[in-house]
Amino acid sequence: MQTITKLVFLSERAVHDHIAVLKQTTGAKNQFSLGAEAAKRGWLDEEEEKRR
């Protein structure tokens, strides 16, 4: 989670809260299934990932 906080310039608590809301919104049980759901919904930017 610390990597995420550095990338988005938010506190660890804020990131945790955002993840919790996204899990509740999507019905995801864990962060892995949240990632799968994000990909399914087209929320991920593949070009951004390639630049890293």
C-alpha cells in the first residue's frame, strides 16, 4: 500500500478508505478481485502501466 500512497500523494489511511469504498461498490471480496473487476470495467490504463 505504501507504493500506492507515494504514487497518488495520499495518506495510507486515505488510500485504505478509497479501496474499501471501491470494494463495496463492486462487491469485491479482496484487493485481487477488486483489480480483476477494475480491469473488467475498463478502469485500468494499460498505456500508463507500460510507461512504468
